[in-house]
Amino acid sequence: MKRKTKILLADDHEVMRSALRSLLDSREDLVVVGEAGNGRELLAQIATGAPDVVVMDINMPELNGIEATRQLLSTHPHIRVLGLSIHIKGRMVSEMLNAGASGYVPKNCAASELLEAISCVSEGKMYISPEVLGDFVESRNRTASAGNAFATLTEREREVLQLLAEGYPTKEVAAKLSLGVPTVHTHRQHLMQKLSARSIADLVRYAIREGIVSSDV
């Protein structure tokens, strides 16, 4: 009997995770081994769940799907990540794939397309939904010619940026990342310089514009 493909779901909406679990567990060749509501929960579950594929939302609190993908694949390069998001414009698709994801489908896709995408990435292939492919190519060309300030940020700076943009005070940011408060201040100064920001409000606007956090923070 063929081994079941193990799936871990990462999405901050419990209803969405429940619907995905119901769909995937109904298949004889798939099994859901865990769920996470944000990127940090996901990374904490990887060792115990040992998934083959992670179905990853992008907009999640504390650590978004793009950063979670980068960190996950830096230590577990054999795991396949499939981006599943409401974003269908090329910029977010590009960021997800640049982070190492093997595929990307929109949340409004048909169940058959999601299953096809999971099958493709689990076999080591790439899958990009036709709905986003054209805009993705155009966006990648624009990004290559225009450059991107976000690309100059370190992994830690991106983590600090998301938490600050979500409204966490410096002490809480330091606690969540196991850093000293002065270190967080230093990262914040670097963010201000690299992103040409004059205030935390500027950082929040930047994070929303780039899709690092949702507009309802």
C-alpha cells in the first residue's frame, strides 16, 4: 500500500483549517498531521508532525507565511511548501516562491486544483495556479528592474518589522524573539534607515503595503 502524504496546515482562520482538513482527510492518499494558526506554531510542530507538505497561508500573525517558509526550509529543505492565499497578484506570489515554496494557489481555487497542486509539489514538481501565473511573470520582471528595499532586510529585521507593525511594544517583541530590549531598539533603527521611515507609523504603512501584515492590524 502506498504511503500517505502527510500534510500540515498553517492558516490563522480555524474555519479554513477545518474545511481543508475535512477535504484532505477524505482522501485515502493524504493525511493531515497537524494545524498551526501562525508561523511560529508551525515551526514548533515540524519536528513532531514530520510533514511531507505544508499548506501555508501568507497573512498570519506574529510570523507570516513567507518568513515561516524561509525559516522552515533553511532547516528542513526536504519539506515541500504550497502557498494558499487570498493574494493573487504577482508580488506576493513572487515573495512566496522566492522564499522557497514549491507552489501557489489562490484560496478560491477549486478543490480539484488544490489536490492537484498538493500532488505536484509532493512529487518534487512546481505548481503555480493559472489564475496567478500571468501577473506573477509581469511582477517578477518589474521587481527585477526596480529593486526592492525589503530584500535588504535580515531575517531578524523582518521578524521585528512584523511584530512592531502588529502593535507589539518593544518589550513584548524582545520577549517573543528572545532578544534584549536594546537589541530590538537597534533592529528598529536599522529598519527605519533601510526603509526610509521616520516613525513606527511609517513602518506599519510599509508592512501593510508589502503584505507583511493585513490592513486590519
